[in-house]
Amino acid sequence: MANKNTSKTRRRPSKAELERKEAIQRMLISLGIALLLIFAAFKLGAAGITLYNLIRLLVGSLAYLAIFGLLIYLFFFKWIRKQEGLLSGFFTIFAGLLLIFEAYLVWKYGLDKSVLKGTMAQVVTDLTGFRTTSFAGGGLIGVGLYVPIAFLFSNIGTYFIGSILILAGALLISPWSVYDIAEFFSRGFAKWREGHERRKEERFVKQEEKARQKAEEEARLEQEEAEKALLDLPPVDMETGEILTADVVLDVPPVPEEEWVEPEIILPQAELEFPEQGDNSDDEDVQVDFSAKEALEYKLPSLQLFAPDKPKDQSKEKKIVRENIKILEETFASFGIKVTVERAEIGPSVTKYEVKPAVGVRVNRISNLADDLALALAAKDVRIEAPIPGKSLVGIEVPNSEIATVSFRELWEQSQTKAENLLEIPLGKAVNGTARAFDLSKMPHLLVAGSTGSGKSVAVNGIIASILMKARPDQVKFMMVDPKMVELSVYNDIPHLLIPVVTNPRKASKALQKVVDEMENRYELFAKVGVRNIAGFNAKVEEFNAQSEYKQIPLPLIVVIVDELADLMMVASKEVEDAIIRLGQKARAAGIHMILATQRPSVDVISGLIKANVPSRVAFAVSSGTDSRTILDENGAEKLLGRGDMLFKPIDENHPVRLQGSFISDDDVERIVNFIKAQADADYDESFDPGEVSENEGEFSDGESGGDPLFEEAKALVIETQKASASMIQRRLSVGFNRATRLMEELEMAGVIGPAEGTKPRKVLQQ
């Protein structure tokens, strides 16, 4: 009975106790194996030497490496298993070393026909004699690897295969991929090639300069020899032709050496005009126009004025991209959408993943997952382009961890714009890293809008600098309007300006009207000449100048830049809007183009008429989708990152293109402005001067008596309708609210209407 009770009360060990027991057993086994390996490594006694030789029989002379690897694995096996690629990389390197050691053994002892016997003989000799002195190659495992590879690729080829295995194992262990290493070498080779080309170009320039100086020196010496030979000739009697033996003093005043002036070389277009000489030609003053000479001496700014480009390291973005590809596919799969990421393009500010949906997947299902993708990727925002124009793919734009700044100099070097296209301007880099440029003459006007600090003013400065890099003052003229008084004032006094930068909003409306007048004058001139646009007119001018001695001046292009349109619309909305609409409709053929910038993209600033006549637009980061639709007629700008991240929608494309705008610093702008100012002074055109304006001008115009010119019309309207309100006057006379209110005050002072009585309408006192 006692035994029976004892068997019933025996407790079964718990799972934790079993695991603890197994862990203790594993630890004891590991310690035993480690102890044996240590005996073998230090060759302690006959047992240690024998065990070491047995290991050598398997792996040859790599026994120490095998022992060391086993010891590391025994004590750190949990950590090693967590490291992806560590074990496979070690075994790959070990296999490569076994091949090389075995190939060396075969070559050293000439074991081509008896590889297995020769290898075993090396170890067995040491094993029986308790020695470890012989070279054992790669052991039996090395023989098994060597024999088939040597049969296929020979003994020498085995060295190459082993080296490739070692490199492959190192790649598996390292955190870099083959693509990363190839990219590193490609980038290094590109830098070397760029430096080589630059040094080659510098050597070529130096050689050309030396050749030019040598040619000038030879020409000067030849001229001196010719003059010396001419002076050494004996004098000749002009009547008889006889050579005079006596010294003859010629009645020619000597030319002092210090008064000799080197002749100027002037192009045929700059030939000076003189009247025909007659008997009284000495009494007439000759008027010489030096404008062509000044234009000839003008030197375009060099790219060296801008700060050099700083290299940007985006290598860590590639690792993030590989992780994001997996996250994207897993996230779509969790929503029941099967997609494949075809490619990823790393841009300066965002990475674009091109996703191919499976057959039957609706595009709007992908578009509706923007917020979910942003959550899965831990991104600030995600923009989805569905589909990518011209591709059967969907674009997913994810912000990079760091924005790579695109310098103006880098963008200019990569854009390769044509010098003859004066208004072809590099705007920024696309997502795939290519430089994008636009021709303002084809746009033909540009609207730039975005919130404060989004990069709008920097983009405007970049556009101005691009034009200054290519155009002389006689080719392109600017009219700049800057109500903020701090953005464009740095360009004052450059020779490209028609008038100084306009900072008074009330003057700006008049200045824009002056541009409208210039447009009308140009069209009248085109009609007289019989051409349709400025290109045809300037071609006629060149043709005329080639055939006539009376030279005509070609018409320059005019670029109107308004840095803050919202401020102008607040002061004189009607006048400014009318001028912009007229220029937008007709100015292109006259060679006049506008760039309108604003930080308040609302419908009262960017009206429907302005949008209709300014079809090319650039949107920087805005706060809401409503602002984005005001600028681009579609959403997207609210997802931009700022700092030059933009959506560019030119006139010839249906969908906007995402670009990273170039950065041009204030120092760069000052350097190019100072370079231009040092060459020529400002030559303002008085015909564009808006003149002085009164304090209240823009809201209403004061006549000599102090009344508004529309006073009589407003009076007649009120008497006719027997109603008086500012909104009615504003609507019927097409004036702003401020001016309508002022007209109501004048009507009250004139006794036409009564005073305001709260919310009641005013009484009309005259009939």
C-alpha cells in the first residue's frame, strides 16, 4: 500500500523545469566541447595533438580558424543567429579559403593525379608521429571542393573561384549590398572623370592662351621688323624717282611714342556713322553713338561667381528605400491590394516608388490609402500620383530623411540651356535627379505662389539670376515691383532695369499701365513694319542694318516681376487686375512676359481672369487643399515639404511635375549684381517712370477741386435709381470698396444723399 501511495503522489516535472534541465545539459555539452577544442588548439598532450590532427584531417591548415569559429559560436550562438547573413558569410569565406589552400597544396607537391591520397598522407604522417608540422592544405573538405572545380576551371581557375567566394562572403557579412558598392565605385569614377575633364580643359585653356600670346608676340615682332625695314630705305626724289644720296629732312612731324593708341576692333554692327565730307566738313560736328561699343564690351557673368556645390551623401537613403519597398508591399497586401514595386527613384527631397497594381485593382483604391501609407512608413506626408503620365504605374512620393539642397551652380551646370534662348531658365531637379528648365517665352507668363518660407522668393531670385547669366542689358529689360521693399531692392542700379525697383503699391499700378502702353506702341510699330511679333521685327532690323548705314536698335525683351501681388490687389485691385489681364492676353508677341508671385493664394488675389491669362504656374507648400486648387486647379501642393519643394505646371502639360528648386544665397545674388554694376551704370527709361502719386491715389483719383472723376456718374446713378449704397456704386461703376465708400462721403457732403441711419438705407435728397 505504501508503494502504491508513493507512485500516486509522484509529481510530473513542469515545462519550466524541463527547459531548465535541457539548458543545463546544453551548457554542459558546450563546455565539454569547448574544453576539447581548447586542448586541441593548445596541443596539450597526446590527446590534444591527436584531436588537432583529426580537425586538420577535415579542414587542413585552417584548423585554428575552425576551432576559433566553433568557440565563438558555442558562447554567442543566440546573437549570431539573429545577425542576418553572418553565418552564411562565414561559411562562404571558409569555403573560399579551403579551395585556395588545397590548390596551393596540389601545386606545391604536384598532386594533380592523387589529390586525395596526397592530402591524407600529409596529415596521417603527423597523426602517427604526434606532430603538426606538415602543410595539410584544405583537408578532406577542401579536396571535395577542389576536385570538381579544378576539373572545370584548372588549378589556376580555382584561385579565382576561391577569391570570388571570399568577396561574396565579405559582402554577406557587411551591411552593404553589391548595388551599394557598385554605386560607390561608380560615383568615385565619375568624380575622377569629372576632375580629369576639368584638368584637361584647364590645360587646353592654358595652351590656347600661350599660343595666343605667342602669336601676338610674333605678329608684333614682324610689324617692328617691317617698320624698321621701311625706315632703313634710302630717300627717293618724288619727281625724278632718283635715289637721294644726301640727307633729306622730310617735312613730317614725328608722332610721339606716348601718344600712340592701339586701334579698337569693333564688329560691323557697331560701325560709326559719319556724314559725307564736303568742303565744309571740318566745320561740322560729328555725333558718334557709342551704345553699340558699350554693348560689345559687356561681359556676361561667370559661373565662378556662385558658391561651389557641396557633395551630398544620400547613401543611407538606399537602405531606407529597400525597407520601404517591403513595407509598401506588405501594407497594400494587408488591405487586399496586390502590387509590385517596379522601381524607386531617389530625388533631392523625395523618393518616388513606381508601383504596378495587379490586374483588376482600381486606381482610386490606391489613391485613398495615402494616410495609411504615411502611417506605415512613419512619413510626414505621402503624395500619390495615380497614374504616372505615360506609364501604367502609380507613383508614391515619400519624403527623404534628409533634404539634399540643390545649389544654383549645380543646377545651371546640369541644365545645359542654350545661350541663344535668353529666357530659358533652369527651375529645379525632378524626382529622378534630372534638371528641368522652362522657356518663359513659351509659357508665356508665370504665376508663383506659396506660403511664407516655402522658397518662393528664392525661386524668383534664381529666375532673375538665370536671365542675368545669359542676357546683356540691350537684350532683356526688367521692371520689378516689390511692395515688401526687401526682396528685389538688391537689383537697384543694374543696367537691365527700365526704372528703379517700384516699392510703392500705388506707383506699381501706374508702372504696369506704362508697360501696357509700351505693348500698344510695339504693336503699332509691328503693323507699320509688317511683322507679327518681336522676333520678326528684330529680324527685319538686322536685315536693314546689314544693307544700310543708318543703324536701328533691336527691341529688347521685357520681363515684369511682381514679388507680392496680394499687396497690390489690396491697394488698387481694379487697375492692377486690368493691366495684368491685358498683358496676359496680348504681351507675348510683343516680347513682354510677367512673373507674378504671391504668398496669399486666395481667389480675391488670383482671380479667375488672372488664372485664365497666366496658364503656367508654380506652387510651393501651402496650408490647405483649397489653396492648392486655387493655384493649380487640383490638390497636391498641401503635401509639399517646403524649402524649395514645388509643383510646376507648365502650359504644355496637363499634370504638375514635382521639382526641388535650386538654392541661391544672398551672397551669390550680391556677387552677380556687383559684377554687373561694375561693368555698366543704370540707364533708366523715363517713359516708364510712373511719376509721383498722391497719398490716396489707387483708391480714388483727386482732381483739381479735390473730387473723384466718377463723382458725376455716381450722382447721376443715385438720382436715377433713388437708391444709395456703396455696394451698388461698387458694382455699377466697377470700382473698389474703398473708392465707393469715398464716393458716398462726397455725395453726402454735396447734399445729394442724407447721413447714415444705422442699418437703414440712406435717403436720396435730390430728384
